[in-house]
Amino acid sequence: MQNLQQTATQLTAQVQGTQRYQVTITLQDEEVQTMTCDCPYADGQRNCKHMAAVLFAAEEIADGDGNGASDDSITDLIAQATTQQMRDFLMLVLPHNPTLATLFRTSGSTEPVIPIRPTANLIDAICEQYTDQQGFIDYDSATPFANDLLAYLDDDLTVALQNHQDQDVFDAISHLFLVLDQLEIDDSDGEIMMLLDAGATIWTKLVHQATLSVKRQLFDWLCTQIQRPLNALEETIQDLLFGDDFTEPEFLTAKLTLVDTLIQRARQLPDTWERDWQVEQWTILRLRTMVADADIEAFCHANVAQKRVRDYYVDFCLQRQRPQEAIDLLREGKRVNRDLVGVVCHDSHRLATIYQQLGQTTNYRQELWRLLTDYDPANLDDFKAYQASFRSSEWPVQRQKLLAALKDQVAPAELTPLYAHEGLDQSLLQAIIAQKGLAGVQTYGPALKNKYARQIIQKYVTTVQQAVKTTGTRKHYRKIVGWLREMATYPNGSIQAQQLISEWQQTYPRRSAMLDELSRFRA
């Protein structure tokens, strides 16, 4: 608190909350007449904790000066107070002072505490405070905006939840979700997701303590939202509806009916990609909702052509110690999707993993061979896995067979990662020399420079000689000079680069832009 000022008719101070707020309290005959604060909560003539803080501070100062009220005057003050005044004061103070709240609960008082009522208006007030005239919350305002809403969640909504004001909490948190979904904000630091996560935590606590009647309201609200277009809220709604809650039979049945409706809607979409994606998404959510194994298996069989359903069913079989069924599913998946390389690779990798876990070494190696020579040729990770399945004494022979098979399948440049991994320098050199351009030399040349500097320099010479025959922009000439600088890092490369520059200066005397760029060469 800063700048506390008191006169006979007024108290003013600045109170540090989520940000600094100005509090003004008017007095008459030492009685409080009005209180104002520019925090969002005080909007609509509500009393806030910042006002209470100023009153407490003023009272402490008065006590310190020896001007505090006597015990008799406090007794008279309490005796003269109406029930409503006491309730208003308790509602103002207790939510923000746990110590006093505990004392009050254990005091044996029969007067109930009137809890704070969280309202949608407060959420709207916080949003309005940080929104510009174009209806946008900019980057600088996003963090304080999020902090104010988090404070609201941590204070008002949490207290209301603890007081079992379930309907109030539901009304507030559902409104917050809808506001966040439509909010125009630069949340580069992830403010929206942070707020959605915090809101989802309160929602989950509410579900766990709510009566069945309120829980049905929560469920119906989620079902309504999931059927309309959503922005940031979509994933949160799905998680809340299809997570670990709402597992009672009535909710499970309703969820299955809902998902069947969503699947049918998705199948009517005109866009192929969007249709397939949505059908698969709702199908998986349906699977996660089903309980009986027989129902799950029947559904999987009917939809096994979908990659994610097949994955789900494979996991289902493996969890029930039925590996052969999982293997058969993946083999069939490779067969029916043979034109979809990505799907085939995925199913093949899963097959290889199962074979490895079962100790079926021959099948494991065969599957990796198919990956390396057919589905995803020369993949380095698969190459390493295949190598690891052999003893070191066996590997040179197997490597020779594999590389021989790959030479008929892929261009030499695609084998360079394998040659480098195996330390086959001669094969690596031949591959990068044969490769068009300098990409291979630039990647692997530094590791070969001590053994094969002459051959690599010649590759540079051939490339830059071809490039300089074509006129171009300064960018083209700068690229040539860059290659010369790379060549100069090799033994005797600088000498060769200078010779080339001298030749070009004589051959192309009218290329002023090129000559200007060449003059900038420094070894």
C-alpha cells in the first residue's frame, strides 16, 4: 500500500493487487459513507479486498497513535450494528483473511457467512478493462489481463467452490470458457491456454463435488458446445467431456449417442481431408467411451481400415496378451494401404517393435529390411536398428548385402548418411563427388579434408567453373565467392581459389558486378 492519506472526511490510498488500484473512502463523523476502487471487482458498487486493506491500515495507524477505539466503544459499535451490516462486513473481510475466517468458523456463531457470488459481469469487466477500441487485447495487455482473471479464479471462484456454490461456479466458469473462445488477443506467451487449463481444473473439481442435478447441467453444456464450431476451446471441451469424468451409465450412453451423431455429420462434409479427419477423431473418442470388450472389438473390426482405429485395436490386443492378432492387423493394414507410404511405414515400424519384444529376431530383421529397401529406403534410424540386431562380427557381411541392395533402389546421395555413420570414407567421397552441386561436400567434406582434400577441391573447381559461365545478379556472384571461401579452408585451396579469380578477371573483364564481388574475396 502506498500514499495512504487521511482527512476528517476522506481516506485515499493506492493498493498493490494484480496491478495498482486507487481506493477512495469518504467519511462523516468517522463513519464510512462511500467506498470506491478502480479494480474490476469493485465495478457495480461492490466492496473489494483493496477497500478492506485501506480500512485496516487506517485503523492500525489510529491504534498506533493512541487514538484507537476503546473496548467499550467497540462493544457499543457491535451492539448498534444491524444484522445486515455485520453480514456485509463479514462478506467483505472473511474471503480475504483465512485467519479471521477460521476464527469465525470455530466461534460457534449461528449466523451464516454470506459467500461471494462469482458473476459473469466481473469476467466481462476484466475483459473490457484490457480491450482496446477495436475489441483487441494487445501483447502488452495480455499478461496483466491473464493475471487478473487468474486472480479471479484463485480467489472468488475457489472460495465459491469451497462454499459449495456449485451453480454459481458453473455459471461463471462456463461464461469464462465462451469468452476465452471468442477473445481477440495477442496471446503469444500462451495466456489463453493457461487460462483454459486453470478453468478446466476448477471445472473438474466442480464435477467431483456437484450433485447429480448440477452434474447433468455440466454434461449438457459440454454436449452443446462440442456440436458447434469452436476455436481455442475445442480441445478443452473434448478433454472435459471424454476424460475421466461422467462415467455413470446415463452419461456413457449419452456420449455414445452424441458421438454417433457427430460421426454421421462428419461423413457428410464435402472436403475429403476434413471429412476423414473428423470421422477419425470422433471414432477414436467413441472407442474411448466404450466399456465392454466385445463392443470394442466389434467396433474396431468395422472400422479397422482407419489408421488410428487400427492402432487402438493393436494396443487393445497387446494389453490382453494377444500379440498374433495385433500382428495380423498390422499386416492387413500394410496390405490394404500399400499405396499410402506413410501408413505402411507406420504399421511396419509397429510390427518390427512387436517382433523385437516377442524375441522373433528373424521376423524383426525381415521387417527392418523391408523398411530399408522398400518402404523408406536408406533411413538412418532403421539402418542403426538393423545393425544393432547383429553381432559385430556378423555385421560387415550383412552391411555389404544391404548396401548392395540399396544401390539399386536409391541415388548415391541418399546413401551418404549411411556411409558416414559406418566410416566408409572412400564410398562417402565417391557419393558426394557424384552428387550434383555442393550439398554433400559442404556436409561431409570437413570430415574428409585431411584424406581427400585434392578430390574435394577439384569438386569445388568444377562446380564454380560451371557456375561462372552464367551471368547473374550480385547474389549469384556472392554465392560463387562463398564457395571459394569454403574451398580455401582446405589444404592448398586458397591458392586454387586465387588462381581461379585471376583467370576470371582476364576472361570476363566487362563483368563489373562479378569483379567487384570477387575483389571482396578473403581466404
